[in-house]
Amino acid sequence: MTEASPQPVRPGTSPAAPPRPASARRAIAAATIGNALEFFDLALYALMATYIGRAFFPDDNPGIQLIQTYAVFGITYLVRPVGGLLLGSYADRQGRKKSLMLSIRLMVLGTALMAFMPGYATLGFCAPLGIVLARLVQGFAAGGEFGAATSFLVEQDNRRKSFFGSFQFASQGLATVLASAFATGLTATLSDAQMTAWGWRVPFVFGLLVGPAGYVIRRCVEESPAMAQLPAVPERGETPSPIRSVFRRHWGGLLVAGGALMVSTALNYTLQYLPTFAIKELGLDDSLSFTALLITGVILTFGTPVVGLLADRFGRLRIMVPAAALIGLSAVPLFIWLTRAPSFPVLALCMTALGLLKATYFGALPSVMSDAFPVQARATGLAFSYNTTVALFGGFTPTIAAALVTATGSQVSPGYYLTAVSALSIAALAGGRRVRGIR
């Protein structure tokens, strides 16, 4: 008998092997730098919402102006599932590396539009339309970024997938640190008029410097080991469409991955909303409020990988379920404390507590979501579940929080929203354990 010939691998890849330290560092940098740029831009928009609103959405009522600005923040999330399907399918067919290189080019384009778009005083009604266009481009690119980058990370080493995957969300913490550092520094040194006129644009210009560096790094890495082991893509596309495969065979995976993400996403954007809440509703100082978010970003950056290491050793759901329960139980008491004793120390302590809980839940989440899908459809499934959930429970969270406060007159109402989504995420994790065998 003759030996079976080995299956061909994708061009430009090599067979799977445990990653060397240098190779692992390059893989982490390549996967996370685009995600960091994405969340840096998103965090900036939320933090600079007051000034962006004045520049692009003139209105006599500051509350209405802020809601309009956040509505654009939320509406542009609607394109993310489309970007996720198209770029995620591209990653499953052509490889994670090619998709990551395409998405970062689109992100740079969206950031450039944000940085240099003239305001309402110059362009009139075309100015807010230009901002919507910038957010749509950024949203489309970000839609495919999560699926390809997360797949690329967890596929580096199956024995340490929680640790590798945790850097996806640690990069979000780093982006929060950078964005809040810019906001703190700028609001402390520039006048309110200067911030409205040009100060808010400075960090977006900085973001443009990150994009080209990320593109170069991504060009220099190899394809993920799991993708390298798959047969080469047929020239005429005889393989089933990853999009068709996800919607026909993996509805359970979409529900598990999206449901597990709910509380994390809502909490992420609640944390980004809290400085504006403290400034507008509680009358706290701008710079001090942004400093509280900076502290939270540091926790997320360095705490998330530690939790990833622990999850690989002790089990993911053993850590995530208690964290989600604590988020739900603590949200309302923390909001009550903050509204009854509004001060920088209380704001910082509340955001630190929520940041620690978020890092604990975050650490193992990317690997849990990834296990809901097979390699051949992983990027597509991750991208669609992530972006659909973010669109519903993330992009509109600041709008929902602001609207809840305005409609009910209760400054505690955003806490009840977090309590509700935490219960949904716990149910999704239980379903993942029972249906998908996720532990």
C-alpha cells in the first residue's frame, strides 16, 4: 500500500507547530494593533462626544445635541455585521492575514475622515453626513477585524488559547488608556473653546500614525497554524460559502457567542459613557472624570491576560459565570453610590470595581466565543455574532443610557440595564456548556 499524500496547505503558510516566543510576540502584535486602533477611535468618539456635537450638530439644547452625537455613534454600528460577514468570509476563504491587512487599510481611511472633516460652520448639512460616512467606513472595517484577529490569536496554540485570545480584549484596554490619556491631557491644558475648535481632532491625527505601522507588522507574520493545516482553497470556489455554513449549521454558535458577549459589550460602553455622565449629570470636572477612565483602562490592559492564563489552568466558565453575576448584582448599588456622593474618588472607585469585573469576564471570552465555531467558518461566525451584539448592546449603550436618564429622571437607570444583560449572558454561557461542551 502506498502512503496517502499530504493535503496541500494554503500558499505562503507553513505546517502547524508550537509558536516560538518571538513568533508568538509578532502574532500578538499583528492581531491586536488593528483592534487597538479600532477601539482607540471608538473610545475617542465617545469621550469627545460633547465637542464633536458642538462642531457637527448645532442645537440650542446640549442634551439633544449629545443624543444626536451618540445616535451617529450607534447608527454606524449597523454596518458592522455587513463588514463582519464579508471580511469574515474573506478571512475563512483566503486566510486571516489577508483579511487583517485589508481591514487596517480601511480603518486608516475612516480615521482620516474623522480627523480632517470640516465642521458645520464650513460645510453646513454636509458636515454631519461626512461624519456618518467616516463612521460607516470605520464600522465596516471594524466589522471584519474582530473575527479575523480573534481567530488568528486563538489558533496560535490550542493549549493556551485563553491566554492568546485575551490579548484581543487587552488591546481594548490599551486603547482606552491612550484615548483617556489624550482626553485628560487635552481638557486639562486647552480651553473649552479650543477643544471645540480643534483640540478634539488631535488624537484622531495620532491614530493615523498607528495604522501604517500595524500594516507593516501584519505583512511580516505567517498565517495562523490552524489555517495552515487546512487544504488549499480550490481555484474555482468549490468549498461551501462560510456565510451559508454559519447560517445553516451554526445558529447555536451564534447565540452562544453573541449572548456571552452581551454583558461585556454593554459594560464596555457604559464605562466609556460614565465620564460624560459624570460631567453632564453630576457636574464633575472634565479632566478628573477622564482620569477615572484611564485607571480603568490600565486594569483592563494588564489584568485581562492574567485572567487568560488562569482560565487555561482552572477553566473558563468557573471564572466567567461568577464575574457576570457580580456585574449584575453590583451595577445598581454602584450607580446609587455615585449619584448620592458625586466626587472623583467615588467615580474612580466605581469604575475600578467595574473594570476589575470586566477584566475577569473578558479574559476567557474570546476563546469561548471561538469554540462555538469550526475553523472553516470561525472568522465569519465570530465576526457576525460579535458585531450584531455590539450593534445592539454596545453601539447604542451610550444612547440608551442617556435616553434612560432623560426619560425616567433617574440617574441610576443605566445600572438596571447592566443587570438585565448580565442575566442574558449567564444564560448563554450555560447554553454553551450544555450544547457545545464549552468549559
